[in-house]
Amino acid sequence: MAKKKSAAEDKFSPEYVRKHRTFPAFKTFLLVLCILAQITLVCMAIFAEAPAPQDKIDSYTVTVEPLENGSLDITYEFVWTALDEEEPLTWVEIGIANSNFELYTNSVKGGTATRDVYDGYCYVRVDFPIAYTAGDKVQFSFKINQRDLLHGEGKERYFYFVPGWFNATPVEQYTFRWKDSFDVVSSNTQSNGLGWLTWQGSLECGEYVPMEVYYREGAFASAETMEYDPFDDSEAYNELQGSLWALRIITVLGENGQCQRL
């Protein structure tokens, strides 16, 4: 006598599986939707036009003069052009290396300058006496005394200084100068002559140029040195490229056929 199969056994039989097999239509729909979304975003990222800068810097000059006490007198000079048709240029902020600096108030030209530190960001704000509209140029400058940039071990002494950079403003021409005094022995300068070490070029948004200058043993002997902390450039980036939202949204296929946005 043949043994009767249970209902549970029937569900696992090849015949039962063939009859009751279904296509996962909903999950497949989600998968296709996510793939189409990814393709759309990639196309937008490729063909999207990068936003235009609100301003440009025609000329950016930084002049550094080391002092015997290990501090630096630094002069910043700018020729700045407003480009925005809708929002006038009324002020700018120039990033400073660290909070241990003083502004020479009588050195300010072209506007009113104030020193400030906010949430770890150190800067000089320059307010202009008038509003500059698209096409207008403004020249301004100021001078600071900067401390705590001298490093050294034993008798070795060196400076590592990165002038402020601009994440949303391109620089057509920069000239960074360092006075060749106190017996400089080496540097990463591009040229050395007439008593000055010089770095020159142009800068895209977010680009920066470090100035490294090494001195003979015994230089700045009485000056206090700081432990070298490697430069963190996580805040230096091209804000105009980064603002393309199509590049910021990455859609991936998540678990259970769901789309997740990172």
C-alpha cells in the first residue's frame, strides 16, 4: 500500500514548485528604479555646468619677514574683482595660520580690518567702505604679527607656513615672498634672489602653497619652538565643484531591494 505524502512534503516537490513559482515583480521594479536613478545622476554629473565664482583674485601677495624672537611679520595684499551680478562685494575674510597673531591696525588700507577667531577658524575680516558690483576691482592690504610657526629639534630651526587659501575664489596670480635673513640654508622655494625667497603661480579654488624654510644651527636660539603638527588640508577643497549636488548624491541598492542615499 502506497504511503500518502503529507502537505508539507508536497510543497517541496518539483511539481509543486513549478506550479507555484512566482516572479518577484515588486523587488525587481525597485531594482530597475534604483539603476535608472543612478544612471540619471551620473549623466547629470557629467553634463552639469559648474557654478561660476562670485569673485576672483587678480593678485595675491604675501610678504613674510622673520623676527629674532621667532615670530613673523606678514603683509597681505590683494587686488580683488567682484563678479556677481546680484550680490555686491562688501567684505571678505582672510584665513590666518593660527590664533596667536596680532593685527597691525595702522597697516590696514582699502577698508576696515578686524581680527577674529571663531570655532577654531582664525581670520581677518576686511569691510569695504562701499559696495562693489560686478566688474569692480578693490585693492586692500593689512599686516599681522604671527607667532607659533617656528619648529625645531635640537639646534635645527624651520618654519612651515601655509598662506590662506580660497575654496570658492580662484587666484589668477599669487606671489609669496620670504625675506632671506638669519642664514637660510634650504627651502622649497621656486626662486631665490635679491634677498627674497619667492613662490609664484596661480591657484584653483581650494589650492594652497606651503612655504618651508630651514635655517642654520643656532638661528633663533632664544626663541620658543613649537612641536610640528602635520598640516591638515581637510578644509581645503574646490567648493564650486563640490557644490554640484549630482556628485554628492550616490544612490546604491540597499538591502531588501531598497534604495539608500549616502
